Amino acid sequence: MNYEEGSEPSFELGDGVTENGLTEAHGLNQVKSGRDLAAEGMFEYGSRVGFWRLHDLFAERGLPMTVFGCALALERNPEAAAAIRAAGYDVCCHGWRWVKHFELPEAEEREHIRRAVESLQKTVGHRPDGWYCRYGPSQNTRRLVAEEGGFLYDSDYYGDELPFWLTVEGRKQLVIPYSLTNNDGKYAGWMGTADQWFSFIRDAFDMLLEEGRRGRPKMMSVGLHMRLIGHPARAMGLKRLLDHVMAQKDVWICRRAQIARHWMATHPYPGAGLNE
């Protein structure tokens, strides 16, 4: 689950623009001010309603979850941070704020990473287990994440279905790929119904499960946004998916940190010969 609401560009935070990404606003800004109160309300829906609906779906089934948390968003929503802490979800740092890391000067990006880690330690009670940029990383991001240290992994990569090791500035770095394909962002594009989303994600799951049973196990990440799939009609698709996955054998539903620790134990870092 991507917890972004409360960290996005906004007039309230002095950015002079309203973010409308992954909402029904579709860029219909109020021309005179540039402010979009409709989009702002849609973001608020994510933190006020969507989070709790998704949290309940997982809690009712006793399922784990990884939260990709923007640090400022969780600072501004302490009740959600407390629920995340109580549920035992692991937290992957999604940055300090919703910003384009690839546009930040190196010193500023380093400060964003440091500030995010410090903030999450306070709100969720432990430092984040992993790192994943809200937008694409800069050419410096992975090096700066390794420099900050203390992360089990980073997920700033889309090019595989299994984790792998890198050596970054002499430090070992585990990469756990993410997916924008198996993602509820499809609702902001060509998908309209829960049945469409469920069948699409179910088919991806079934294909990977079939490959795994032939001796080629794979990892599947499913991205959820509270302001998208947190709405009731869309959440039905998630409910169907969770129940479908739970009904299958030979499936490990786990937190991202568990994947990292499993990989470290079964496929340990091979040495410094792996350069980024």
C-alpha cells in the first residue's frame, strides 16, 4: 500500500500547485488560482477513508502488508501510523515528500533521505526496512541510499521478477524489483471496473504460480493506492484477489522485509564483483 496522501504538492504546503495524480480530477484545475479543491478532496479521501478500508481487508484475513510510506504523510496522519505500527506492517520509505528525486541536487536528495528515515522512526516506531522513490530515482539515489545505510533493500527497479545483489560504492545492496503493471494505477487509465482489475491481476498471479510449480518460483508485487482502490467498487476487486490468492497452495504471502531476509539467507551476497 502506497501511503502518499498528505505529502503531495499542494497549496497548503506552499508548493503553489495542486497534485491530481491517480485521481478522477484529470487536471481540471481552477484556472484563476491553479488550485484544484476537487483533487485535494480526493487525496483526503485516501487518508480519511481508503486507508481504513484496505487495512480492514488485510486485517480481517490476518494478512501481512508492506506500506510504501511518504514520511510527511504519516507524520500528518498519526492514527494511521499507529494502526500500521500495531498491525506489524513493515514500512518501505517512499521518500520524505512526493517529489521528483531525479530533479533534486545531490545534497538536497541526501537530506530528503535522512529526514525521511528520522521521521519514520518516530511515527512507526522503527527505521524503514527499504527504500522506493515516489517518482523514478536520480542517478545518485541508489548510492545515497547505500550511503545512508540501514536499509535491507531498495525497490527502485522494474526490470525483473526476482531480487538480486549489487555492489554500490563498495557496499552490498539488495534490489527487490517493484511493478507498475500489477498496480491499481490501471484504474486511472483504461480500466473501469473491479472485475477488469481482478481478472488482470489474477491472471498475472496464476501465470507466476504455474511457473513456480514447474520449478521457477517468482515474486509478485501488487501496488495499491488508498485514493484509488480504497473506493468501495474498486475495493471489491482487491477483496476477490486476496481470497483467490489465499485459496491456492504453495503461495507465500509476506512482507517485503521477509522477502529480503529470505533472499539474504538463501542467496547470500556473492562478493564485491557485482557492480551497479
